[in-house]
Amino acid sequence: YPGAPEICDDGVVQDCDSTEAEAEAACASDFGAPLSEADVFLYGEAGGHAGLSVACAGDTNGDGTDEVLVAVHRYDNGQTDEGAVFLYAGGYLPDGDGDGVADAIDLCPAAADPEQLDLDEDGVGNACDIPLLAADGDVVYGGSVQLVVSGLGVGEEVQLHGAIGAGGAGPCPVDLGGLCLDVGAGGALLGVATADATGVATLLVNVPSFVVADGEYVVQAAVPRGAAGAASVASELLDVQKLLDWDGDGMRDVIEVAIGTDPSLADTDGDGLIDSFELRPHYDPLSADGDGDGVDDDADLCLAGDDNLDVDGDGVPDACDVCPADADATQTDTDGDGLGDVCEGTVLVAAGTREANQAHASVGDVVASAGDVNGDGYDDVIVGAPEYDDTRTDEGAAAVYLGGPGGVAATTVWAALGHQADAWFGAAVASAGDVNGDGYDDVIVGIPYWNGGQNDEGAAKIYLGSASGPVSPAAWTVEGDVADDRYGWQVDSAGDVNGDGYDDVVVASRYGSSDGLTERGRADVYLGGPAGPSTTPAWSFAGEMAYAGLGAGAAGVGDVNDDGYDDLVVGEPGWDDTSGEVTVANLGRVLLFAGSATGLSEQPMWVYVGDDDYTGIGYRVSPAGDVNGDGYQDFMSAYDRFSNGEADEGGVRVWLGSPIGPVMPPRLLQGNQFEAYMGRGLDAAGDVNGDGYDDVIVGAERYSHGQNLEGAAFLFLGSASGLHTAEAWIGESNQVATGYDYYCDCYTNLARYGNAVAGAGDFDGDGYDDVIVGAYQYDGGQRDEGRVYFYRGQMP
């Protein structure tokens, strides 16, 4: 077609625009300027060379649109290369919303939007991007930003969610018809806002002071509409990273290239100075004395603490010394556990044992700190022996030992019995905190096989502290009221979830059944008050499906997001993922519920799903304390059948707290030995070595460490970067497992050391926290009588 105009902007005249078997229909017309990309493709046969010549044919059918002629000069239709010319009728491109913009190029083809507005520049027009989420101004780490949501109905509520992660699908924080934050961390509810008369809602939210390396911080607006969220809508994700202006100079970090503000460069400790310019971790460029020890940072030997404290005189300040009590100028730490080689294994010292002196009593099946039950300033401990016999078989017992200057007392100050055969009183024990505000800590005991009108309904009891220790009879009792619920399988302090100054308690049953779902499990929280807790739960949550086993683990974990209210973690180890074509069984879930002035959130603020079938994360849950010293409480969960190189080695996931909840990804501690079952016991250990970071203790009841299947307990030290993944101390029972029984495929005399572990507080008052380990089938003078081991912390 000689003389055809050049309309494709490719520098090739139209009459020889293609020698491939393809033609671009791009006739100039009164539709306006041609697009840079073709809207319609016309294809010929193989080898036909369609499009070697194309031409406009005008409006041959009078419909107002022009037609196109396409030559296929080697077209075969009975004769080889006989050639052909095809006439393609013109037509208008679809414009479903009638806004004058063809659907193929419309930023919002589902709603009329002739102006094609796209305020958040996400490629989706505002008319389809409802609700539209934006931020009012720049933000800085640790600051705040006002989120603005438009396109709402007058008076309509919108939920704002935030999450930290590195990408990948995460669980939805609430039921929003499948809408959820697309980040690995799931989401945390930042707050709820109500639209004004213009359909706009605003919410002022905090920005985290630190985001994980290579991570992102995103927020999303979600509007539940209709029954069960069936018509729910959610905004596009808003990447807050793109709004950050760390140094407050008016230039956002994404376009700024300067020391301390370039987001493409690593800043591991989040102090604003990139790692390549960092003298030491925790150096603060905005302060001349970042650690407040009176020494300017440019001359500071230890930027994490006071240079003047050097107990061992080796020239390394204690706050930075891997062996503060032993001179070690080289600071060698070969295994990376946080302890130097010269003081390896000295962080905990044996401080005595206690035994039941009765065969099959199972003392040490559970162990816990009792808090300070008599108000003398020393922490006390509580132990359970669920198969103890007094006047009835397996009625069970629980006992409290007082702490003091010499450590744990040799005899109990208080003990209680089940008073019912096979009740298993003491199968769960814990400090209840101070539920009535009298200044004395109280204790709570679970009795999962208690019969109070229903067979094996279970129960829990609270005994109040006093100047002389716990007082009997129990001041508070609740029962399961459903046969075979085994209520009281798990008991713990929930902390103060509503901020009223009274501690609250959680009672759970992994075997609870309701609404036709067998063994779905449930957890209940009872609020403390001047008269103690009510016997009616203020909050309750049940498992999502049959055999989910929610409540196998349930624990107060402190204030994870530092909002002034304590939070609760619940495990659901039997949860199955049924979202795909094939059900993935027993992945398990960990659910975090946020405290508030009105109590715990009805739905979890955050959910973590296990990563391997039949491993059952949530089997145990526990607080971790503050392992990185950032002021946010951390927590952990175990899956004792976890396999990662060794079958059933067991593993523990540890999450750091942050302003918007748990930080992803979690740190992994693992057993590294076949069938060690690491995680059967776990707890926050407190700060056993006095370095300012909380530590954790984890048990592995079938670990072999010199003796076959003797069991072990591992201490992992905290640090500014979180837990070390190499243990700083290993405890063991030294009882060899023998007597293998081929009928049960088991050993008949396992000690099961590490099945129960706990932080004991500071039972000797020396300033270092201590720990307890149980071995409930230890053989002392009696078969399976059990033993409890006490260890005191010290500066290594």
C-alpha cells in the first residue's frame, strides 16, 4: 500500500510493516491518536506472510467504522501460494461502563470514570479502588501517620490493618470474604474508624521503629459488608516504606541517597546509620552518648552499656563481655551461643532436687513459678504430681516450695490433693498472678479428670496467697460442665488483659466439644477483681474444626505490642488446612489475641499457620520475655514432631514483639537429633545471666547426651538481635533408658527429663533468675516417682 501514513511510531512505513504471519490493525481514524500498543491482533496461517500489506478499506457497510484489508500473499487454499486478501469489518471497542474509555485501556472498566483518576498510582482507577487508602504526609520510623480512607458510605466503619513481612501469602486477620494482607506476617488490627458525611474516615496510627531486614510495612483498609462479610471490600495495600522520611528533611527515603537514609542499604539495628558506616551495633548518630554511660560514642569501648563495669578486669566492659566473670581478652565464642569458650556451660548451677518418694507419683510432670505467694521478696515454685496417691489412686497433688536466701526450701509450705480417684489434680499448675490485688501472688491448679456431675468434665481451682503462703481450701473453682471435656488441661495467668490492675487467668481444654465438633477445644479467660475472678468467663474462644485441639497450649505472654494491655496466645495443634484440593492435616496454628480496655479481642489479631503436616504447631505456647531488650514482650510455640533433617527432632518458633504485633519471620530453635521431641517443655527463663536480655529454656524429653534417651533441657540466651540459636547450657537426667518393650514399641523406664521446664523467677534473691526442670518418670528410690531439678542463674 504505497504512501500509507506512518501511524505505528516504529519508523517503518505501513505498506511493509510486517513480514511475519501477523497483522496489526491500526488504521488512523477519528477515534483519536493511535495507541503505543495494538488493541487487536489478526493472525494468518503458518507461512502465509499475513500482513505484508495492509490497507484501510473505508466504511464499506455503513456502520460508522472503517474496515481493514489484509493481504496474505502466500495463502494456500487448494493451490500452493495462490494468495488471498481478507476484509475485516470494523467495530467499536467494548466500553462496558459507558464512560467513553475502551475497556482495554480503562483503569476501571467496571465503573464510569471518564477522568481516569488513580491517586495511589497502582494502575487501578479510584472508581474501582474503593475504599481508597492514602496517607496524609510523610512519616518517620517510630512516629505516626494519619491514614485516610475515602469512598465509604456515611457512617460506615472501616478496619485498618498493618503487617510487617517480606512477601508471600499470609493468614487473614479477620473474615473478610477472602481479602487479606498479602504479607508473610498476616496482619494486626491497628484500629477502626467511622466515615464522616463525605464518606471519608481517618485514623492516626503509629509507625514501627524497626522493620525486619529486606521486609516491608504495609497497611490495608477493609470494610465488612453483608452477612458474614459476603460483600466485604478491601483497599489495595499501601506500602508505608514508600512514605518514610527518616531524617525528616522533606525528601522521602525512596528517592534519597544519603548516609543513614538510603532504604536500599542495610541498617540491621535500625538506628538510622547504615551498617557500612557503623562503628558498633547500637551506635546512635543522633546522640553523643547512645548508651548513657557518660562516655562519648566515638570513644566508647562498649556501646551497649557502662564502660566502667568490668568485674573480671580483662579490659572488656561487662555489657559487651561474653564471659563477664572470667578474664577473657580474646572474647572467643566458638559456638556462637553468647557465652565465651572459657566460661562455657557455667551460666546455670545445680541447686538441689526434690522427689516424690512414692512409686508412679509423676512429680515434676508440670513445674512453674508460683510468683511470690507470701510477699517476702523471694520467688516461690509450684510442682504437680498428677498420679500421686494419698487415700485415692491417682487423685494427684500440687505443692509449693518457698524461695529464700539459701534457695528453695527443703519442705513444702503448702500442698493440696485431688480428693477423688483418677482426678489428676496437679496435671496443670501455674502462678495466677495477683487476682484480687492484695499484694500476694496466687496459684491455679488444673484437674482435667475431675467428675463434678459429668464424667471427666475437668475443673480448675485458685488458691490465694497470704503472709504464710497459699491458703486452703480453694477460693475459686470452675468446672467444665460437659462430659469428657477435661477442662483444666491447661491453666495459666493471662496477665492483666483489660488494664484494671487485677491479674486474670486462662483455663483451657484441648478436648472440649461443642456444636457437633468433637474435641475442637476451647479457652476461657476469667477477669480478676477485688473479690477474685468471676466464675463466668469474660472471654471464650473455641477451635475452628473437629479435633483441632485448641487450648493444648494457652498462656499470657505479656504486652506484645506495648499498648498497655497484656495479650494471650493459644495453640491449636490439630488444625487442618482445607483450603486446597488436598487437605493438609495437623499443620496447627498459633493465635494471638490482643488485650484492651474491654478485654481480649473476639478474633485473633494475628495467626500463624504451621509449615508441615502432622507437626502440630501450637502443642505448647509460652511467653519468652523480652529477649532482645526492645521493650516489647516476645513469645514462642513448639511443635514437638517437627522434622528438619532429623525425624521428630522437635522445634520452637520465637516471635519478637513490635508496635503492630509479632515480627516475621520467627526464629527457629530445633532439636537436631532423631526423635528428641524438643519443645515438650518450654518457658521464659527470665534473665539468668544478668545481661539485660531475657532468656528461654526448652526441654527435649528423649534427647540422648551421654546416656540413651535421658532427656535434656536447653538454655538459649537473649541478645540485642534476639535469641542465640546455639544453646548456652544443657541439663540432663543421667538416667539411661533401658527395658525396651517390643509390645508397646517403647522404653519402660524413660526419665522424661525436660518434659516440663519453667522459669522460676529469682528464688534465692541474688539478682539472677533461676529455672526448674521436671523429670516425671525418674527412678529414684521408687519407680517413676519423678524428680524436680532446681538451677540458679549467675554471671558466667
